[in-house]
Amino acid sequence: MRIRLRYRKLGKVRFTSHRDVARCWERAFRTSGLPIAITEGFSPRPKMHFGLALSTSHESLGEYLDLDLLDPESAAVDIDALPAMLSGHLPVGIDIEAVAIIDRSAPSLQEAVTSCTWHIEVPGLAHADLLPAVERVVSASTLPIVRERKGKPVSDDLRPGILHLEVLDPTAAPADFAGAVLYAELATAPRSVRPSELMAVFDPPLLEGRVRRIHQLITENGATREPLSPGAPPMVFATASAI
Amino acid sequence: MNGLWPQIEPLLSRVSKPARYIGMEGGAQQPQHSPEKVAWLLAYPDTYEIGLPNQGLQILYEILNERPDAVAERTYAPWHDLEELLRERGIPLFSVDTHRSAAEFDIFGFNLSAELTYTNLLNMVDLAGVPVRSADRGPQHPLIAAGGHCTYNPEPLADFLDIVVLGDGEEVVAEITEVVRDWKASGRLLGDRVGVLRSLARVEGVYVPAMYRPVYAGADFLGLEPEFSDIPELVEKRTVADLADFPYPKQQLVPLTEVVHDRLNVEVFRGCTRGCRFCQAGMITRPVRERPAAQVRSMVAEGLRRTGYDEVSLTSLSTADYSGIEALVTDIVDAAGDGPAITVALPSLRVDAFGVGIATQLQHGRRAGLTFAPEAGTWRMRQVINKLIREEDLYSAVEAAFSNGWRRVKLYFLTGLPTETDEDTLGIAELARNCVEIGRAHTRNPSVTVSVGGFVPKPFTPFQWFGQNTVEELQRKINLLRDATRRMHGVQVKWHDPKATQVEGIMSRGDRRIGDVIETVWRNGGTFQEWNERFELPLWTEAMAEHGLDPDWYTHRHRTETEVLPWDHLSAGLHKDFLWQDWRDALAEVGLPDCRWTPCYDCGACTGYSIEHIVASATPPAGGSQGTGQDLASTWVPVTIRAVGDEVGAR
């Protein structure tokens, strides 16, 4: 049986790396006794499949993990109680919020997710200061950047990957963020745009404060949904307006 | 309580490996401080990855936090990227548990396991906002304490440390806590700082450097004189009589980020009586005290269940020598049963087929590499150092390893040993070549890695009188070995930087005058000296010259029997005349048997403290002492034997 979990990564634990978190999950499977399937071979590993790696020090409200449970043992697992049970075996700040059984033939998270939404704190700038800079980025037809690929500089255009960008109204910004907060939807396919790349296309480049991933999204045939609810209606963005 | 966290947090996204600074490990505590409690900050003077697994600090962390009158938190040396940010903003060193300022603790206790970390200790004290020299501190400052193997010669740090603890810390931390608690209750006024230090100096196992005055005659050191009549002339180490009374750590810390030795560790015995003459750990931790097998089993089972680790290491100085090791290992593997696969690691493998046999039993799946430590290239040299491994023992071990599917063998050696000739050095290459030959019968590309360390003579060993090889001599021997193995297919040689060995030597047997050198090197930016990329020999040689000190005099000179050594006022229980006799025996190439299984030769470690070896089984290890094939069955065994089925762990 394959299940998909959605979890948060908030607070001090945000300073752990993607790899650190993977190891925490492995220990949690062992301490909780969850009957997880194990790979064959010389160094057996639990069968777990992460989505897009979250950078060290970024927080997230929307992380996903697919797990293969052993059959028939999985029949005895109380899926509804799983989030609370397993969260107790994970570090403080990593909390499982939802779980669903998914089809084994469903595309992997890495294949399926097409964009992510982000809250990005811009320290030292007020809401009004940031508005014109965002307007310039949004109205640009191209945003050429040079990035390194296989050791060689390659020119690229960042603009198509910026699906949405606005300055959050101060009343809508997360209470624990200080200064102005950007809300951005950045593509993950065909190529991924990182928050730090977005900050670098501003002129002058913006300082990156706290960063929090809000959602990972799948857009198919014009419809957008989150990875946990196949077939759910497109998500409605309360703040969608600027782009 | 998140004292400094709001100031630290914004810095962490700008430094490497920020998870080093967040705490939150499984088993970590959030102790409640109060004015009535003595607050300990336990510190390791190196990075988090190296310091966190330190079992000594973890044991004390638990023992102190169990006390109603104490709290303990931890800290590690911040890497230089964070240090710069902290200094720029005037943020002090902090604990990782509650992110409290280091200066708010009553005792700042360092574990000292390596000489090259000494400058980090000064840096951490300074980052805490505390004067680095003991003489400059007032009653408002924490007491700076140190324990661990390096404190058997604490003299290079004497001007910086308020108290030094010798030996096992499990019991003495309680006595120190009580003295400091009463001092705190008095408003830290009772006799000022000197008063509390004087009280601490009367606790057995505690050495207060400021209570002793060094006496010199020209360049010669004549000894230390106690400042007061109630200060002991000789400070004895502390020894826990029975490990069964201390089943710690009960909740080994499980870090969120990767560290060295990232696995469950269960200490199966303390002490070693093999008597390797170069080995300080084996000399200063005597006698042998084995943990009862039942307690080891329950600590392993409970630890694996609680931590989620899939690997456990049975730690000691020579785990294959644990009596009944085969039965213990079988029990642990059986107990894992149908559950997830468990790897059992033995950190130091005995050089014989018996050792490999146990490893074979333990290691499922991939058999990548096995490590042995013959330490020297010829039988003559091994008799000098009392590592009585015959060539046949090594070859049978290597044969067993390759025939059981291992493809890589690593061999540890020392160079620069007393009486070492080029023949001895080249003997290392010869052993390596023969090991590859043995491997060829079993695998197409056998690999033998030879790892060579420069020998540093240590206090309280028979080699404490020996003049260490110079950097040039060590490098010459390494080159000799490198040239001899250049065309040996399958043999790789790795070595430690002889320049670092030189600096270790200065501090290993240095006296109080070396303190100025350590401070100068630190002030000139010489931190993390045990890291290759940060080590700078010129910092040290220039500082030695600046203070008029001669590296040759400290490291390369042979000492005489009558010379007063800088650690003569400290005692590890070993009689100095025993060590001198063992030094003479070494030069005469005479070996000394393992006293667990042969009559006592009175080194002093047991008789001086009225304690004995404690072993869990009356059966001597297969193969006898050090593979010498001694007939042990017919000899009287001078040890305390535990009753079979003694369930100490369950009480």
C-alpha cells in the first residue's frame, strides 16, 4: 500500500537539511514500528519518496512524502490515527497534517508537482517600498539570468517561471515575519525557480529573510490542485491578483 | 527559556551547517534553572559533529540533570563563520539546549581529548565574555573546569583552568556540585573565589592549579609547591569501582544532523590491561571494569528501541577482550530477531582470527573494510611497545577477513617509536605486501591501506621519558615507507602530518610555561588547529620563540630518571618506579603479559585504590593474552569473578 503524507516543517528544525530530515524519518519508522517496505540489496533502505527538496533554513507548510507500507501488515495500520502517532516520533516542528492512500501508478511527487507558492520575508523594507520593485519585475517581458550548468555559464530567462508575484498586504502577512513579505508562485517545471533566484533578479537584489513554502501544486489541463487530493477542485487563492 | 535565540536565529541561515546550533536532539533536556541549583555548561572544544557523540559529556549531562541541586546544558565550538557573526554583534557563546548565555552558568566544564583543541578552549571562554586567565576572574564568573584524558598533564592549561578533574567523572561531579552549591548559597562571598577553589582542592580527584606554585632553577622545572597546608601534595585520580552502578547514558542523545559515531554506543568495559606501552588510555584507566552482560543486553535493547538507530557499537579500549564476547554478541544478534536488521560494531578489532570470527558473525550484507592495529612493523619493535602480536596472528586475521568476503583491510601503525630502526619502518611495507598476497588467493583486487601516525609520548606511560622524533625524522621515515610501497600493487599509504605531531608533543609533556604559547597562538587566530586546513605550524614556532621556549627541549629530549616531570604532583595510581622499570624492559625488548589473566605485577592502579579488575566471566579469551598462546587454563586468575546470572542491570 502506498500512502502520501503532508507535513509542516516550522521553527528551529528548519535549520536541518533535506538529508537530515530523511534520516529523522527513517528513525521514526523504526521507533514507531510502522510496517514500511524495505528495498532489496546490500544496504536496505525504507521505501520512501520525497518531493522537491526544501533548502536548509526554509520553512514549509506543505511538504510531502510517499511511503510504501508492507502488505499485508498495512491492513492493521490505522490511517486516520497515523498523523498524530507518527508525529510523536519526529522532531519538534515536524508535524504530519494529512495522509491519504494513493495509487501505486500515480506519478511521483517530483514528476507531478509543477509549481510552489512561497512567503518570502524582505528585511529592512516596508510594504510601500517594495511595490514599485515588484511592479518592474512583473511587467518585464524577459528576466535574463546567467546560471551555471555542468560547470559552464548558461543564459536563461527567469520570467516564464515566475507565475505570480505580489507584496502581501501587511494584514495578510504571517505574524512571525518582520518587514515586507512577498507572495510568489514559482514554477518547478520545466525548470525550477528558487526563491534566491527570484531575489537576485530585482535591481538592486533583495535580501532574503525568512522563507516559507506554502503549497506545492499540480496544474494539469488548466486545473490546479494540491498533491494530496487527486481530483479535488482547483485551489482558490485569496490573494491572487497582481499578475 | 530561549534567552539568546531571537538574536542567534537570524544568523543561522548565513552559516554552514546551522543544525549544529539548534539542539533539539532526542534525549535533550530543557532544564529549569534556579538560584539554588548549580548550573553546569558541559563543553567540547571542537565542532558539534565531533563533540556531540562524546560519551563522557553525555553521561555527566544525565547524572547532573538527575540531581535536584544541579542543571546541565551543552555547548560546542562554533565554526569560525558563526564566531565572526557573534563577535560582530557582541553575542556571547550560548548553550544549545536553551540558548542561554555561557556566562550565566556556574561551572563551564570542558572535555579535553586532544591537545590541538586547547586554543579552542581559550576561544570559547573568551566568547563567553569570561577572562581567559584564571587570575583575572572574579566571583561573578563561571568556574572553568576540565576533565578527560588530556588532563593527566593539565600544566599547559594551568593558568586558564580553575579546576581539573582526574579520572572517572561520575561520582566527583556530585561532590563538586555540593561545594559550589554552598558557595552560591552564601552569595559567592564566602572567602571570595580563592575560598571556593580551596574547598574544591580538597575534593579527591580535583586539582586546582592556582593552589600550586611552580619552582624553577634556570630552565629546569623543580616541582610545584602547594600554597596552603590543607592542599594535597599529590592529587589522585577518581575511579568508579563498578560500571554496573552507572548504566549511562540512559538516553543517548540522537542528533538531528549527522555526527561522527552516529549510532548507539554502549560501553562494555572501562580500562585495559594489555599494557601497550605507547597507549596512555590503557595506562590511566586501569583497572578493567566490565559491565555485566545482562546490563549490556538491556542497554542495547532499550537504546535501539528508544533511538531508532539500526547500529550499535560496543565500546571499550579492546572489545574483543570482553569476557564472554561471543555469547554477548550472539545474544544481541538473536534479540534483534525478526525485527529490522541491526549492525553491531566493534570499534577496535583484535589482531587474530578470533576477532575476525566475531566480526563475521556481526556483519551482514556488504563487507567493505576491516581495520587492524599491529602498530609496528617487526616483532622486535612490537616487543618494545608490548603489542605482542606475532606475524602469524596478523596473517591469520587477514586470511580470515579476505576469505570471509572482505575486500579491504586497513592497518594502523605508529612511527617514531623508541629504538625504531629503518628495518622496523620498512617492516611495515613488508607486512602490507604479505597481506595483499594473502588477499590475492581470495579476491582479484585486494586492497591494504596502511595508516601511519607519528608517535607522541604521553604522560603516565613508560614512554614518558622518550625524546620524540623530529618533524624531519618522521617525514624521512614516512618517505622511506612511501618509496618502499610505491610499486606494491594494492598497498596505499596514508599518514598524519608530522608538523601537527610536533605541536601535540609540545603540549603533551609541556609545563606551565607553554600556557603563554597557547594564548599567543589563540590571539593570533590559531583556532581549530586539529583541522588540517586550519593548522599552521609557524603560529606555534613563532609563539615558542616569542616566549623564549625551545621546542627541542620540550619534545625531542630524552628525560632522565631523576628529572621532575610536570605531572609528578598528579597520580593515575601507577607507581613511577613501575613505569620506569617498564621503560627499561621496553629498551631490553622484554614483553609484559596481560595481568587480567596472570599474576599481579603491582603497577599500583588496583592496590593503590583497593579496587580490582571486574570481569564477567572466568574464561580467559581464546588465544590467550595478546595472541601469545599463553596457557591460561592452568594458571590462577587474580580477578574478581561475577556470579553467573548476576542481574545487576535489573535492580
